[in-house]
Amino acid sequence: MTKPKTCHSNYLSQTRGAVHSSAPLVYLTDIVARRIYGGKLLNRGRMIDTNDACVSPWVRTLIFWDMYENAELRLIQRFLPKNMDVIELGGSIGVVASQIAGSLDDGRSLVSVEGNPLLIELLKSLPIRLTQTPTKASVFRGKKGEMKLTAELLQSVWDDYQNAWGAVTPAQRERLLRCVAEDCTFSNPLIEGRGRAELTRRMEEFQQARPGAHFKTPKLLMQHGQALGAWTMFDAAGQPLTCGTNYIRVHEGLINQVAGFFET
């Protein structure tokens, strides 16, 4: 029998008291995070893979609601110099490391030291380039501007953007559109605009005009942070309405350009 994987701290595997007092929220959030988002969650613009056994439902819930290590993330935003190299002691599951790497100027380095071998794979999965230095602890170095835009990450970003056009609540749409940069540009034969706020308004107008309409893209073509996909639009009953093609460009894990093409 294979020995089950365990984690180094009770914090990652369970937070006593808080888990039990918030059990319904944790249970429902965990289902949504794993089944709808596949365990890959955007946290302040950074994709975090929470599928590892070391990430408990409680921690997954905190990441989902942007509550995980909030104090540390606020300190990074307020006080961390962008023009200096950084050493992080205790990489853990990589949430803080992702934010630090994304905030540094080009050419600056992050050194993340983690002594728990069970967390190494999590650190390796971060959407930034990491190289391991063989020491007693595991040391990883990452630089801004070297985010690994994997096919998996591009697919996840595409799915969130596409689902945001569907019949979702305002809160769900806001969460889905965290995959889009604040100053993104978007266009199709009928509209042209800039910014996440305007894009949100266009999506709301789309649903008002076609309640329940949604899109499906069977396959994406991807290269160098760009994706091209042929989609079909369906009505609320699931009947196909029209077809078209979308192009997106992704930078630092966020969509900064969208172009749609269809016959009018």
C-alpha cells in the first residue's frame, strides 16, 4: 500500500475551529472550485493550482474568495520595492511568490526557499519560470516577464472569459473577468471598446438581448501567449444560433486584447 501524502502543517491540511464553523461555505466553495474551475483559481490575477493534496478545502476556499494570506499580500502591494531582488523564506503553496514575482520590475529576481519536499511540486507549477538549486531546502528563482503561458493556463483563461458572456450572476461575472486586464481592448464587427468595466457592460447588454445565450469552443489553437478558437453560440435551450472566431492575447496571466470575428 502506498503511504498517503501528508503536509507539514495543520494549517494546510486543516484549520481547526474555522473549518467547522464555516463548514457549509467551505463545502459549497470546494465543489465550485474543483468541479467548475478544475481547481485552478485566479488569485489577484495569478493562476494558482489548488489540486495538490496539500491544499485543503479550507485553504482552497480562502484562495477562491481572495482571503488567503491577505496581510502578506497587502504588505507586498504597499511596501515591497519593485526594483530590488527578493528572498522569500517559506514558499508554501506559492500564492505569495506569484504575487511577488508579478510585482517586480523586469530583470529583478525572486528567491523562494521551501524546506518541505511535499510543496516543491506546487512551487514548480507556478506560472513563472522557476529553476531549482540543489540545497537542503529547495530554492527557486523566478523573474517577472517569464510567466509560463502553458496551454493549460491559456485554456483556463479562455474558458473564464467565454463563460462570462453566459447567464451568470453579476458576482460570478466579476469573478470570471478577473482573467481580463483592467485596460484590455476588445472588438468585434459590432462593437469596439477598452477596459474591463466597459466589457462587463457589453456582456450584460448581450444577456439582456439574448437571455441564456452562451458559447462553446471545441478547440483552441495556441502559440506564444495567444489563442485562436472557433466558437458556436447557443440559445438558452441549447440550440445553435451562429458561429464565429475569437482571438485573445494574454500577458502576465491576463487577457489584454480580444478580437471577435463573425458574419453580420
